[in-house]
Amino acid sequence: MVTAVAQRLAAQRREINDTLARLSLSSENLQQVKDKMRVELERGLRKDSHSTASVKMLPSFVYRTPNGTERGKYLALDLGGTNFRVLVVKIRSGIRKSVRMYNKIYAIPLEIMQGTGEELFDHIVQCISDFLDYMGMKNTRLPLGFTFSFPCRQTGIDKGSLVSWTKGFKATDCEGNDVVEMLREAIKRRNEFDLDIVAVVNDTVGTMMTCAYEDPKCEIGLIAGTGSNVCYMEEMRNIEMVEGDEGQMCVNTEWGGFGENDCIEDIRTRFDREVDEGSLNNGKQRFEKMTSGMYLGEIVRQILIDLTRRGLLFRGHITEPLKTRGIFETKFLSQIERYRVVRAILQQLGLDSTCDDSIIVKEVCGTVSRRAAQLCGAGMAAIVDKIRENRGRNQMNITVGVDGTLYKLHPHFSRILKDTVKALAPQCDVEFVLSEDGSGKGAALITAVAQKQVTLRTLMDIMKRFRRELGNGLCSDTNPTATVKMLPTFVRSIPDGSEKGDFIALDLGGSAFRILRVKVSHEKKQTVQMESQIYDTPEDIIHGSGTRLFDHVAECLGDFMEKQNIKDKKLSVGFTFSFPCAQTKLNESYLLTWTKRFKASGVEGMDIVTLLNKAIKKRGDYDADIMAVVNDTVGTMMTCGFDDQRCEVGIIIGTGTNACYMEELRHIDLVEGDEGRMCINTEWGAFGDDGMLEDIRTEFDREIDRGSLNPGKQLFEKMVSGMYIGELVRLILVKMAKEGFLFEGRITPELLTKGKFETKHVSSIEKSKEGLTKAKDILGRLGMEPSADDCIAVQHICTIVSHRSANLIAATLGGILSRLKDNKGNPRLRTTVGIDGSLYKMHPQYARRLHKTVRRLVPESDVRFLLSESGSSKGAAMVTAVAYRLADHGKRRTVEMHNKIYAIPMEVMQGTGEEVSTFGSFL
Ligand code: G6P
Ligand code: G6P
Ligand code: BGC
Ligand code: BGC
């Protein structure tokens, strides 16, 4: 009798062992899983096999992990795990680098998870609305990062169409649609608040980013929770589904789909098949169904039913609870394995068990979860080895950021996972770091990173707009309405080394009015000698009558000639006049409109050569021959062209801003002739005067414009140039102080005074070492008593304003460079840009930022930036030398002969400035 019982028990034991043995994986099994996973990873990455690969390897458009420079306040949504959460995340950079968040969990009822797409998204938006109310943030339009933990085919960081629902979701009309669009539409339907949805992010990617924020070695994200998935940083060259070979991109593997092509049927059991058949997505996510929290309990239940049916458990009674799908939650698995509470839990589930039963149930749980951990380990081994091989390394250290209830709550899962990775990928030293804050923080970090990408995209867009304006300005049909006037300069080449002579240069329009003597001699080689003097231009003169202004210029010139002892000579004069002028020849130049600080009456529409000649004649104490008028950009290009023959662009980033470049004559409708090139003064400062930049202009830009001498004009200039940068910062400081974000809300009359915060202060405050001390000094001089926090904030504001300026200039310069490149028809552009101007020269970061952004915007170029060491006057002298030579040989007229002369009606020349600028298209 006893032996019979013992035999029966032994037989039962064997049966149980046999059953569980099918779920136990040998090292060979695991090695094979690793190898097959590797094959599928590769197939997913390749174009030819992508469509049939079971591991989809979806590009995430996240190009890098955080580097600590991210900052800002973001909203994040986190949908697809156990909880749906709405969060607000505040990221600080620099020494006080930190991430703070606040979140609220919302329920998503089953009928909504499996209802219509519209209901689901309306529900999400309703939760956001509640959250915004709760936080009192309804009116702040924050950027939003959307953690959406389902497979999405992304075409950009903010575009992702749902491939298929997984886990417990099955809302209709969503698959194949863009989830960002669906969210936007739901926000529109509610019509209560607005948000900028900047990024859509898989939870694996969010988790990787969260962990990478602390540990730069983190380049993999793993979720072992309700679902199962991994992402990692892959080399762009291997991601055939995305163009480009440089750098890396994070790939969302969607390894949960592994096996959908039957490649792991050998290890799937009938329990797995039962679970699959009972799921919302039969046949799909086969690997996920063997490894993740949503299904492990179900596998256990299927095994228990089988064992019971065979009389090996629960005395052979299949009770109602046992028949109930989903009753065996994964958290029970964790509890059963963690504590000696099997019977209590079974009882709680309504399963009446014996002592033996509970031992068996515990074994079943152990087997199922062990297999899950091992399978994840095998998959992970494939990933880390792939990364190691990508980098051609024998050995590699790497960190995996992990999240998910299974990983966090199960007592053995993480250990078994790690052991498996160690055994199967011995050349990798893999550290697993638990994400403490979920992927919401990562989504916010991605949003911060993505905003930088948005900046680049915006700049690309502005570059395109500017290029269009360049074309419009050149074409006679569109020139009348073009803002960028593209003024011909009659300068046809940069210095060729043959120029010589003794010249006077006048330089009016920058921060200083200078007169120079420039001697170009040709003993062994060409040398230039210069002597200069700065003269005052008091405000009452530059805002007075034109006659007075030119009398002043003539007086200063007389003084200079006297000091130089050349009053009896009739020297040739080159006049750098840094304002938009319509030229008909080198020495006939009609001022279209004053800009910057100048506003002398009766000059707009007039030829400034005539005005100056008149003033000189009136004096009668010396004589001068004004040979050429050049814009400062042209002078700068020529100055730099003297040292570098490749120079074909001149830009000024000083009090004002502008650029000139060498354009093909055949493209310049406004000048006759098709051969060769001519320098065009773009007058890009007026870009945006037709409303083209309204989307990026801020309230501060508008305020600056309103308070300026030329409202509605030079709108681009007012966003970027030295005359306005300090004032922009001041206006922001005032607003922030008024709102209580700065200086404890205190504002002194000095800070309220226009012009008190100068652009040179911005340059000082942005110095890396002493910047904060400078901020304290400068604010102190304005009567403020800034705290350390205030100083940091002020420095930050300066950076934002100056960085924006450098970026915008990069966009317009990029437009010119890309045009030059197309003109030349070469795949790569090699060129030199001559630069001058106080902002560019004095600001500690400006040049570096500008160069960097230009390179990113026009990648197929090698651009040398050459600072003009001697202002634009040397260049003006060069132009004068050419004019002189031509005149000298009686050929001066040829300069004119090549040009088409247009009549300027008298009433326009002497009318208001406005008429002239409308007519400015006459050239
Ligand atoms: C993180 C994320 C969730 C994610 C979850 C997975 O915390 O924030 O979006 O889906 O981990 O875990 P669970 O176990 O909840 O599915
Ligand atoms: C050069 C020129 C000036 C020009 C200036 C711009 O040095 O010689 O004519 O206007 O740069 O710089 P600023 O910062 O003085 O406006
Ligand atoms: C989804 C993945 C997600 C994972 C973990 C899976 O069902 O397909 O996109 O990362 O669950 O939440
Ligand atoms: C003027 C340009 C000049 C630029 C830089 C602008 O305000 O319109 O002609 O080149 O300032 O000085």
C-alpha cells in the first residue's frame, strides 16, 4: 500500500517534472536564442529584409543621450505601462544640473483601452486638462514629450504611426495613424489649452535617457514590465531605413515580436500557444508573451489547469477561479517566490490547496519566471555583442537602464537575467541600473534635446526663406516687393594685388566715424600703410539736418588733411558709408533709408557723393575726389580679399548687420551684362520687413521695434545686431523682474531706462570665468542687488539672446553660402567669409557659435571665417585704387558703360525715405 502510494507520487512527480522540463532551457537553447535574435536584429536593420523581420528595429530619431546641457520645463505623458501618468518635469543644467518632477496617475478604464481611438485620446486630454488645472498651468504652453509604449514607426522625433497595439490596448482606428496627430486633434477638439508636442518616445528610449542622464555609459534601455522591449544606440550606417551614415541613433528593437516568423517554435510550449490564443493579438508579440508581466501569470495558470486536469494538482478539481483568465497576476508570481505565502495567495484567489499543491505551484512559478529572465538575458546578450562588434572591440563596458514591474518586483528575475548575459556575452561587462523615475523624465530630456533639433529645423527653414528672398531681390519682377534689396555695388572682383596709390578713406556708420590715410605701395610686394583718426558724431548732428551732417564730415576731413599736411593735394577718397544705398556707379550712391542710430533729414533719396562734394566746395579750403562709395560689408570683403583671394562674402555683425557676396552677373537682372560677377550688397537687415519672420519674433522684438528710429524697418537687424542685443536683454530682465522671477521683483529706475544695458555688457557677462562677477558688477551699477541665483539667470538670458543672434545670422549666411555653392555647381563649397563688427569681435562665444551652426546648416562646405583686422577702410581704398586706375587711363567711363543706368525721378530722390525704399527696386 505504502509502496503503491510512493510509486504513484513518484510517477506524479515525474509527470510534473516532465511538464516543467519543457519550460527549462539548456545553455544550448539559450545560445540559439541569442544567435537567432542577432539574425533578426540584423534583418530588421536591413532594407531588403526589414518588412519580413520579426524584430522591427524602429528608428527613434533620438541621436544622442543627454549631456547635461538640457534645461527647461516640460510636460510629459506616460502611456502604456501599468499606470498612465501626466508629469511636469523641470530640468536644470550646468553646476546645478538636476531634474525635478511632479506627476499624477490617472486610470484608464478597460472600456476606453478597448473602445474607439477618439475616446481614448479624448480621455488622455481630459486627464491632461485636469493635471494642468491642478498645477495652475493652463495658460502656459509647455513643450510636451509623449512616452507612448507601443511600436511606432517614426519619421521624425514628433511623428510616429502606431504599428499595432500590444499588451492590453485595442482601441479602434489607431493602428496606422500618427499618434501625435491624434493627440493634437483631441487637444483641438477640447479647445481649452494648447501644447507643443515635441517628441514621441518609446518607454525603452525614455528609460535609457533617464539613466544616461546620470551615467553616460548607458546606451541601452530595457523594459521588463507589463510588456518587454529593448532599445540601444546603433550606428547610423547600419540603420538602412534612415538616410545618413554619420553618428548614431537609438533604435527601438520591439523585440517583443521576436518569433512571429516561427523561428522560436522549438522552445514555445503548448502553454505559450494557449496564452497567445487567448490574447488580444493572437500570433503577435510571441517573445513578449514568454517574457513579460502581462503574460507570465497566464502561463502559470495554463500549466496549473493542465496539471489539475491530469489530476496532479488541486485534487483534480478545475474550479471557477482557475478558469478565470487573468486571475493569476504577475505580482502574485513575485509574491509567491518572495515569501512563504503560497497557500495564502492561492486561498485569496479562491484556490483551495494542499501543502503539496503549494510546493508545485511555487515550482511552476519559478520555472516560468526563470525562463522569462533567461530569454531576456539571451536577447540582451545578442544586443551587447552587436554593440561591441559595431565598435570593433574585444571587450566592452556598457550600462543598461532598466524599468518595469517585473524587473523591480520579482525577487530573482534580475539576478537570472544578469547571470545569463554574463554567460552568453562574456566579452561584455554589463551593468544594469534601475530607472528610479520611470521614462517620463527621459521623455522630458528627449524633448529638451529635440527642441534643439527643432531649433536646427527652424534655422533650416529660415535659411530657405532667406534664399528665396535673395532670389526675389535679384529678379526684376519680384524686386519691388522683396525685402532684401540686393543692391549692385559695381565692384567686380576682389583685389588682385596690382592696386597702388595714396588714398583717403572715410568710414561712417559703425560705432565710430573714422578718417584714414591708406598708402598702398608696390616695392617688392604690395604693402599697405594706414593712419587713422576717430572723430565724434554727436547725436544732435546725426539726428539734425543732412547739410549739417555733411558739413561736419567735410570739416573733419579738412582737419585730417591738415594734420596730414596734404591740404594742398587732391587725393582720391573712398567713402565707406554703412547704410543701404542704391548705386548707379561707383561714385554715385543714393541713400535709400537711414538705419541704426542715424536720422539726419534731407538725405534719404539723395546722392551722398553730391552732398559731400557740396559741403567740401562750400568750405573751399581743400579739394577731394570722391572716387568710390562702398558699403562696410563690401569694404570688409575687399579688406579680407587682400589677404585671401578666396574671400567672396563680407559680413558685418556690429552696430548693424549686413552681408555682401559675389553674384554671377547673369543672375543680376538689374544690371546689364552676363559675363563675370559683381558684388551684391544684400541689405539683409531688412529681411522680415514684410512679416516673413513674424513666427519667430517675440514681444521683446516688437517692443524694440516700436521704440526705434525706424519702426517697421530692419526687423532682422533688430533681432541680431549690437545696437539691439543689450536692449533685448534689458527688456527681458524687466519683464522677469516684474513677474517676480528675478531680483525679488525689485526694479531700479536705471534698469527701466532704455539703453542702460549695453551689448558690451552682454559680452562681459557671458565670459566663462568672470561672467557671474561681471553680472553682479554691471547690475550693481544699475542700482540692483542681484543674488547669486539672479546672476546665473541673467547670464542665461544673455546667452539665449546672443545665441539666437548667432543662429539667425548663421541661417542667413547659410542661405548665401548655399546659393554660392549652387552658382558654382561644385559638390563642395570652399570659400572665405570676411567678417567685421563689434558684436562678433568682442563677444566671447559668438564666433564659435556662428561657425558651428553654419557648418551644421551647410555641411557640404569648408568655410574659412577671416576677421578683418583693419576695418573696411583698407577695402574701400582698394576699390578706390581700381576706380582711380580706370579713371587714370581715361577708362573710367567703362565702369559705367557696362552698367545699365536707370533714371531716378526727382520727386523720388528728394521725396520721403519711404517712397525711396519702395522705389529702391529701381536698380
Ligand atoms: C516605466 C515607464 C512606463 C513603462 C513602464 C514599464 O516606468 O514610465 O511608461 O511602460 O516603466 O513598466 P510596467 O511594468 O508598468 O509596464
Ligand atoms: C568696420 C567698418 C565700419 C563698420 C564696422 C561695423 O570696422 O570699418 O564701417 O560699420 O566695422 O562695426 P561696428 O561694430 O562698429 O558697427
Ligand atoms: C511594446 C513596446 C514597449 C514594451 C514595454 C511592448 O508591448 O510593444 O513598445 O516598449 O511593451 O512597455
Ligand atoms: C545697414 C547696412 C550696413 C550694416 C552694418 C545696416 O544697418 O543698413 O548698410 O552694412 O548696418 O553696418
